[in-house]
Amino acid sequence: MFTLLQRWGPLPKAAPIWRLAAVRSLHATPVAFVPAQTLTKAEQAKKDIRKQLRAIGKPASVPPKKAHSSYLIFALELKDELYPTLAHLDSRARIGELGRLAGERWRALSQSEKEPYERRAAENKKQYDRDVKEYLANRTASDIVLEEKRFLLQKKLNPDAYVKKPLRDIDAPKLPLNPWFLFTKQAHALTADRQREILGTSLANLSLPEANQLLKTAFSKLSDEQKGKLEADYRKALKEYRAERDEYNRTSGKDVIVKEVKRIAKDAVKKPVGRRKKKVIKKKKPTLRLKKKARTAKKLLKPKTKKKAATKKSTATKKKPTAKKATTKKATATKKKTVTKKAAPKKAVTKKAALKKVAPKTKVAVRKA
């Protein structure tokens, strides 16, 4: 409705709005209704990873690109010549056809024709090594942490795609070799005669895949004691490596940066906490069954209330005589007090009278004497 009014301007006052809107909507271009899309768990996870990548940002120093090989230099020069002839193909087919033609022409070249390309490749390699040294010298701890974190997130985002692994930190301690690599290292360190004695042949006479296969069979035939010794050496080296790594992370400040990057990535995915609405509990209307239950409950409660009232009355009546007894006790106590008060002066009078009666007799007795 709003879009129609906005498109054709104000409407006349006389005409009803609903009628004009209905008439004009016939001439308007139909707008498709797009419902809100609900993402699957996998799609939501990828969306969260993209949010985290945006939140943590990119490292300040960028690693240099790898140097081109002699064949790649030749193929890139040939690209400008062959690309116009492959314009009728789509992008994927064009790249495949270009690689096929470049490979055929490279194999057809003689060694003298390949030499200039190889010379340029060697120069590029030297320049790349210089750039890498400079990059590693200028790289900070925060750059290392960001590169490692971005690598892990990108691997999660596209597990099948190739993701370039970040360059190793030069100052950081190296991971120890596991039992298999320890065995291969020890085997290659042996002399040729000793290799013939243990393995049957010298490893120098074999290609890399053949040597690996021979060492695999030899490793599987090792006794439990020999394997246990290799495992013990590996565990000891791993313990030392972990202690060195923790010390290095603490001194370089890498552990603090790792915690901060993790916090930023977590906050990027965290859902905003809004005001929680109070749950409104609707009271259920009493049904016939509930009404019947209420009636029965009232009936059951009535006799109990009567009994309680009767017991209260009986207790009240029992308590009343005790009150009467208390009043009678008080009355008797007051009577006794009054009696004692009245009786006391009478006794005093009698004593005085007795003295008067006795006194004259004594006087008379004295005179006679």
C-alpha cells in the first residue's frame, strides 16, 4: 500500500483508498514476496566463521609470494600468445588447455633453450629467500597469532580447498620427532654397510618411495621393547618441548595475545542478549471435572471444621472452672486478711486487762508483807 502511494503520489479525497489502490495495482509491476530464510547448521557455522575472520582482522605484515619456477615463467610468457586463440572456451577449459599446450612446448625445448628460464628462476629464488628473512625479522607476536588463527578458521570454512600454511616462528621451539620419524632418522644416519646388514640394501641405491616402503616393513618388524624405547624417547622430548613452548609464549607475550584473539572471535559470534519477556501464565477455565473435584473437596473439609469447632468449645468450657477457682482463692485470701486485722486489737485488749487484774493483787501482797 505504501509503495503504491509513494509511486503515484497523493490520492484525491473523494475516492476511497482501497479502490484506487486496487485499480492501480493492476498496472504496477508485481513484487515477489521473499520469506525469511532459515539457515541450516552447516550454513550458520560458515556464517559464524566469516564473522570471526572479519572481527579478528588481518596481520600487519604480509608474507612474500613464492618464487616462480622455470616452467611457470615459460608458461606465463606463453599465456599472452595462446589466450586469444582459446577465447571460445570457458574459463576452466581455457586454463586446462593452456596448461596442456604449455607442457607440450616445454618438453619440446632443449636444455640450452631452458637455461635462461632456469637462471631467472634461481634469481627469483634468491630474492624470495631475502624477502622471507626480512619478513620473519619484522613479524611481531600478534602477526603470528593472527596468521595461525586465520589459517585454522579458513580450513574450517573450506576443508577441501588448499589453504597456505603460515610460516613457522623461527624463535619458537621445534616439535620433537615421533617414533616413526625417529626410526627413519636413525636408519638414514647409519653407514651403508650397517644398512645392508640390517635392511638388506643401502638406502642410497633406492628412490625415496622405495626407501620409505623398506623402512615401513622394518619398523613393523621391530620388537615391543625397541618400539617402547622409541616411544619413551619421544615422550621425554615432548615433555621438554611443552615446557620450552610455555616459557617462550610467556616471555614473548604470545599467550596474552592468543587469549585476546579468542575473546574477539567469541564475541563476534555471541548473540545479543535482549530484554527477556515475562511469561504470562494464562489461567485455565475450570472444567466440569475440576468443578466436581472442588465440590468433593469442600464436602470432605466440612466435617473436619465442625469437629475442630466442637473441640475448641469443650476446651473453653474446661478452662472456665479454673477461672472460677482462681476467683474463689482470691476471695478467701482477702477474707483471711480482714479477719486477722480485726482479731489483732482484741488480743491486745485482753493482755492489758490481764495485766490490770494481776497488778492490784501483787500490790496488796506487798502491803501485807
